[in-house]
Amino acid sequence: MNRTQLLTLLVALAVIGGAGLVLLQRHQKSWTESEAQIGQKLFKDYKLNDIAAIDIKGDTELTLERKDTGWCVRQRGDYPANLTQIKELLLKMGDLKVIQSDPIGASQLARMRLAEPGKGPDSAILLEFKDAQGKPLQSLLLGKKHTKTSDRPSPMPYGEDGYADGRYVMLGSDKQTVLTISDALNTIDPKPADWLDKDFFKVEKPQTVSFVSTNATNSWKVSRASESAPWVLADPKAGENMDSNKVSSVASSLNFPSFVDVAADAAPGKTGLDNPLTVTIETFDHFTYTLKIGHKTPENDYNLNVVVTADIPAARTPGKDEKPEEKTKLDKEFQDKTKQLQDKLTKEKSLARWTYLVNNWPVDPFIRDRSQLMVDKNSEKKEAAAPSDATPTPEPPDPDINPAPMLPK
């Protein structure tokens, strides 16, 4: 071996040795950082008050934004979001800690359901927090849930894999390490309907209910003189006999209404609100609810819009013989009640901006045809045919019972 070959060999060995040293140092650094994460909080420098937007992306996309009016859901026309749910999420994310840390390669991402979001069943869910300027603060990929098999018998069907007690996640700043946290984060889902504030209107003390059908002959109106008085059909026709039980069920069906979702596309031609059925309810508290009911969806939900108005009295008329102490008490009660009604009106008036998807069960009783509110004539005929005061026909003696013996004369 000549001098030139020897020098070449020494240079090659130096290069290989240097490269190996660099790789070893990188591995040691990665191992040290990974070990340091265990037991520590998932997010470093987590500033809850700086978060002004939350993006969740999976098969669908969801954006929650903090505005002057509060948190809202962008994909639902900025409809108010569930504030309690958002607060719970933000507080939880600040407290999450790492319980395990492992290196991961690109070929293993799908197995841990950490593949790129929106690319199929093995995809991750992306959770990202942003500030008011849209700058990303923290991002997290949510992967497969960590499960634990219970040794104790339980009535809850957890399945073969047991129950979820954690989740595999990956920080957006480190795509080579999979972390395990002790919370399954079950509520984080990119479905807009799951993040809406579901507090809806409530009809109290109805006084009149009217239904205007697209076919005028099917329209009707009922009313009552007081909360305890019976319902009366307006302008009854000859032969009509209203079924009071059916009307009572109509009046009570909106005591606690709810909605499933807010329509993402509220075009009147699509929702059917260009030619709606209309229900109007007036209450003893001077509220008027106008419900416009459109098409029914394949999921059996109605498209519905609600407009609320009210003529709340500003002053109370004192009684003729009220004493001063009675007047003070009654005035205070009136003012408190008026404040409650005004707050209720402010909240319910704001609902008119959106179109809602509402379950069929609270809507169907209102859109009955006029004839469906009447007593069934077939039932009346059956009742009339049944003898009510007729003397019952004696039953024949049972042949298996021995007759009483004859007494001697």
C-alpha cells in the first residue's frame, strides 16, 4: 500500500467515524428529550388566554372562534357554541401529561391511526389552537385510543379490546415521536352539531295555537280563556267535534323543544321555507311564536325557523283596595317577572337568524290536518252502539255444578 492509498483510507475512516458520531449524538439527544417528556405536561408554554380559535380536522372540518359575542361555530353560520364544552377542553389540554414516549417511523403511522387527517379510517384527528391573528399556537394529532381490559365483570359492553383509558398522540412539532396520554379525549370530534349551544326557545302558558296549511281547508285555530279553561275550536263547522286530548298534546309539545343541528345551507328553496307550513302560538305572557316549517330530511328531521316577538307590559295596574305594603310587594314581583320576560325575549329573538333541524316528534302534532283534531266518528258509532243501561243477560248455569237438593213437602 503506497502513501497515497494510506492517506485515502485514513480520510475515509475519519469521514465514516464522524458520521457515526453525529448519528449517535442525535440518537442520544432524541432519547434524552423523549425520556424528559414522561411525566411532564403535553404542551409547553400553554397560554389558555391567548387561544382565540380551535380547528379540528378529520373526515370533516370544524372551526370554533372566539368573537365579541362569544364562541361560535364557523361552519354553522357563526351559531353560538357550547361554552361549557369549550372551557372543559381548554382546561383539560393545559393539564394533560405524557405517560409514555416512543420513537415512530412513517410506516407505523397508519397502524397507530396517525396518518394524515382526512385520508381514511387510519387517519388522525388534527387539533390546533390559534391566536386572534390566526397564528398557530399548538397542534396535536390524535391517533388510536389506548385500551385496557377489565378483569372485573361489568354490565357495560366494552368489547374485546376493553375500555379506552388513554390515547396515542403526536405533537405537531415532533413527527418522529408518539406519545401516550391518560385521557382518551372522546369529546374531540370535528362534527359541528356536537359543539352547538343547544339551548332553544320554550313556549310557556299558550293561549292560542293556529296552523296555516298550504291547503286552506286543513288550517285550524284553538284558544282558551285561561290556563285552566278548556281549549275551544275557532269557527267550528257543522258536524265537527274536537278531541280535547289531541289539542292538549299539541299545546304541550313545545314545553321543552330541542334541535338536532343548524342547517349548513339555509337556502329557502332547499329547506322548503319558500313555501312553509306556519304555526303561530300566542301566550298569556304576551309572547308570539311564529314557526315556519319546511321540508323533512332523510333523517326524519324538519327544517324550521322561529321568530319570537312580545308585547310585555311596562307597568302594572294596581288593584282597587291595595294597601301600601301589598302594593310594594306586588310591584317588586311585577318588576322581577318583567325582567325575566325581557331577558327571555332578547335570547329567543336572536334565534331567527338560523334554520334549525328539529326532530319530528315536537312538530308533527302541530301540522295535523283539521280533521285529525276531531273525535273519530267510527269510535263514536261504536260507543253509541254499546248498550250502557241495558239489564245484563243472566249467564246460564254451569252444568258441572250439582243442583240444590229438593226439600220434602
